[in-house]
Amino acid sequence: MPTRRGFLTSLLAASTLPALSWADAGSPAYLGAAKGASGRFSLIGLGADASRRFAVPLPGRGHAAAAHPSAPEAVAFARRPGTFALVIDCAAGHVAHRLEAPEGRHFYGHGAFVAGGTILCTTENDMGSGAGRIGLWSRPDGYRRIGEVATHGIGPHDLLRLSGDVLAVANGGIRTHPDTGREKLNLDTMAPSLSYLTPEGELLDQVTLDPELHKNSIRHLAAAADGTVAFAMQWQGEAMAPVPLLGLHRRGSAPRLLAADDGEQIAMQGYAGSVAISWDGARVGITSPRGGRLHVFGRADGACTILRRPDICGLAPSADGFTATDGMGGVLRVTDRLAPLAADPGTAWDNHLIAIG
Amino acid sequence: MRHAVLALSLLATPAVAGVEEAITDHALSATDRFAEAAGALAETAGNDCTAEALRPAWNDAFDAWLGLAHLRFGPLETGSRALSIAFWPDPRGMIPRTVSGIVADADPIVETPEGFAEVSIAARGLFAMERLLYAEDLSAYAAGDYACTLAWAQAQDLARMGNAIAEDWEAFAETIRTAGEAGNDTFLSEREPRQAFYTALTTGMSFVIDQRLGRPLGSFDDPRPDRAEARLSGRALRNVTLSVEALRDLARALAPGEIPQTDAAFARALTTAGRIDAGDFSGVSDPRQRIVVEALQQQLVEARENAANEIGVPLGVSAGFNASDGD
């Protein structure tokens, strides 16, 4: 147990060290996890032009990463139900810290920094009760666990920091237990929600969908500058259902669901893998690796542009739209069409592409 | 006769196979056959749109569709064509509800091809047409009835999609052949077409295993013959057999070498399919017949595993990295 004095000393040490920035890691625009030709996994920094700025080996398949807002540091999460996360020093190219989930907790695969980058928040499962938790970790104190708060839902997956350090949390609603792997234990009663919390644990707002959509697991999030949160869903009900997989919400108003025509919705196979909002806030996209599709909706009119690419999943905003990645090594520029920025058949890009900054 | 024997032996043991063979011998010939069969259905409907007159041509078109139904990339995915042609399974009963609704309303949208292409996919395609041709409460329509016009419109729509798919595949074949070349934004490497055909093969097999067989099988305690595909027309078994034959042909076309284990498993499966009595899978409720359907399902699982070893591995492709993960 570090003393208060030790804690303060380390805070001081952190603030007096020459501060490295993402420029020291080659100024990547994105972070992605990938499996390489050798079968090994790594965390890769990509420039906006898809050039590789760094690559740090990972011990196994990753899920998502959380990028520090200023320091060249990323937290890579194992696939759920993982019990460890690695803090990667992207400038030095090595693992700087290893985070172990406390007894009785496991990670869900996403995290976000608050408090000017000094506190890391991680989505976690309280295995005993199944209740969602946000774990809090102090970066200046070597990523020491400093507490946890409730997400007010089951199966929290993605989380985002909004302005004012409000946390948006996607409570997927699905209860799992590591003893039964990814088996879903509560599909008939699942109740997903989008929670808005303070890091101190105060529930500010909570959004749920109509009862007939209670099997639509709210999983991944993106935010626009105006505070609008886009949420992507995964349908756990019967197959061939043309249910919406994307919603938009702004605190204080009702959620708005976006969908393409029935045929396209069914072709998404009830599965959205990633969601992103363009920098200008005008467009929002979701990917379905199973359906081999990217749907880009105009926020003003709700019109959908349909782009097709097998195994497409990672999606993040870019200067003129989005950048997407797929399991076949493609890094794609997304405008009103898909154009390759890089093609490396030996690389399989994992679920998410994380924009830095 | 000698020529026929020679051709057969060539088919069984292709000296060279791969993406080009999958294009030429499999995809292009299957899309042509479907365009022709759907065209014949539309022509028949132009002469006589009553159920009795349309059934043989509808069955021929369905047969032809099963030759390409698994090619779920490229032209079949444009404009939701594959789903518009064959909307199944339909656990929510969208087709019966939509078809009955359109007939009850006598919706004039059926009168033009442009209008009809805009109706719900649940009112289009082979399964919506099956309702008109086979459902007891609908199929007795007369030549001047609204239902007859609807059947005609459905047939025209199928023919239009069949032609569009065949035409698009001619161009798409060139896109596949230039995989990895500058300017090809669809296939970024030579490996991607192999991946696409291989995924079509394994996904197609999974569809037969999990849906066409799995849905009527249900569980031993709760068999669901009512969930069989094309229940009204009683062609669930025929659909399985023709699908398996098409998938076997795709496997042979795509494989870089001999595939003895895969071939053997396909052969066992087709033999087993030949032993199933009830063409609509109503036998799944009878333990003695059920066991045969279960054996067929298991043999197809083996064929899929063998194909992974004999085709996926040498081609350097496997199931989608993200598609098969899910998180």
C-alpha cells in the first residue's frame, strides 16, 4: 500500500519528467490491434495515410485499445473475459505496466481516460453479481487501482469520455461468466442501456429502448462534438429481423434509431462491430464484418450509403470521412465509396480502430 | 459416349483448379442457368399466370437458383438481390403476412416493374411466389384475379434480377481476374477472391447444416417439421440435395488439388439424402426417419471440416477474422 507521501512524490515525478507526446511515437492518427503473417499479435500505430508508425508485440489477440489524450501511451485489452490489460509505451515500444483485474472482476475490453489523462476507466464485470463496474486506475501512481463505480447495468462494453468528464457507458445487458466463456446467460431478460455517469459514480442519465428491442445489445459508442452519442447494437433475437443497429442520443432528448431498408438491415446479420462519427459530425457509420458491410448515415436526413467489404470492422473518423480496417489487411478510405489506403494480405486487423487525440 | 466418359472423369479430377474455374465452371454457368430459368418463368406467366400453369416453371427457377444461392458476394448482394429472390428463413412470418396483405388490398403497385421493385422484399421472390402458387387460401385464383397479376409481376421481377445478376457477373468476373492490380478497389490482393469463394463455400454449407436441416430437426423432444424450407411446395429435401451438389461443384472447382476426403463426405451425404423418404422433412418427428436426417447433417459437418483442411489450408484462407469473432 503506497503511502500518501509516496503517492504525491510519484505525482510530482510524473509532472517533472520531460513530457513525451504522440509525436515521439511517430504521430500516429490511429491505433489498431492486428494479427501478423507470423501469427503473432501486435498493437500498431497508423498514420492518416495508413503508414505504420510503430508496432509493439502483444502476447495474444487484443480487442480494443484506449489512447492517452497526450502521452504516447495506449492501454491494450485482452479479449473478454480477459483479466489483464497492458499499458504500452508507444514511443519506447514496450509494455510499461500490466493491469490485473481485481479478484472477482474481469475486463470487457474497453477503457477511457478522464481527469486530464490521469485516471483510466475500464469496463468490468463483477462476476459474483453480474453487475457492471467501471474500474478506476491512477496513471501517475503507476496505474494503481483506486476504486470502482457501478455502471447501473449488466455487461458494460464500450465507454467514452464526453466533455466535462462525463462517462458514456454501453451496458450491453448480456450476463456472462468466465466459467461459461462467452455463453449468454440472460437473453430473455436482458435490458441494455446507455448510462451517463460521473467518474465518482453519479448516474446522470440513462437511456433504454422500447421493450420489443430489449434484445438489442448496446455495445459500442462514438461521440460528436455537440455531445451526441452514437450507439451501435448487436441483436440477440431471432435471425432475419430487420431491426435497427444504430442509435443517436443527446442528453435531454429521446434516442433516434437509424436503419437502411429491410434487405440491408437483414444483411447486417444483426451485428454492428464498430461505430464512428465523422469529424464534422454530419455522418455516422457502423460496420458489420458478418454482413461484409459498412452503412454510413447522414445525420440530417438519415439516408444510408451502403458500402460492401468482407470482414470490415474497425472504423474511425478521418479528415474527409472515415478510415476502416478489415480482417484481410485492408486499410480503407471511406468517402461515398471505399478506396484502399493500404493492403497487406498478411495482416488481419482486429475489431476496432481507435482515433488518437 | 466416349466423350461423355472423358468429360465426367475430367470433372471429377480437375488437373488445374482455382479461382478461374470457380468463375467459369461454377459462377458464370450457374448465373446463366438461373437467368434462363427465371426468364422462362416470366414467359410462362405472360401466357398464363394461374398457379397450375406456373408451378413447373417456378420449380425449374428454384432449382436453378440453388446453383448460385451461396455466392453471397458481388452481384447477388447488390440491391439485396439474394434476399429479394429467396427470403428464408422467415421466423416472423413476414411473407405470409405481406403477400396476404397485398392481395387483400389489391395494391396497384404490381402493375409496373419499377413499382414492384419497390415493394417489401417479403412480397418478392421465390418464397412469396410459392405462397400464391401453393397456399390453399390463395392458389385457386383465376386468370383475371389480382393474384394472377401479382404472380406475373413476381415472375417478371425474378427474370429481371436473374438477367441483372448474369450481366453483372460477366463484369464482376473481370474484377476478380484483376485482383490485386492497381485500380481494383474490390479485390486488393490475389488472395481475396480465393477468400471470397471459400467463404461462400463454407457459409453455404453452414446454411444447409444449420438452417435447411437444423430448423426442421429442432431438437429430439421438439422436432419442427413446420419450419422446413419451402414447406408449402414440399421441396425442402430437393433444396438440400441441389445445394449440396452445387457446393460440391464449387469445392471441386476451387480446390488447388485432389480433395478425396471432401469428395467422400459429399458423396456419403448425397447417398444419405437419397434415403430420406419425405421430401418436406416431415419425417423428422419419427425417430427412425429422423436419424437419417441427422446423419445427413453430420456428414455435411464432416464435409465442411474436410474442405477446411483440403481447400482452405492450401489456399491460405480461413473464416473471416472478425466475422467469426463477434464482440
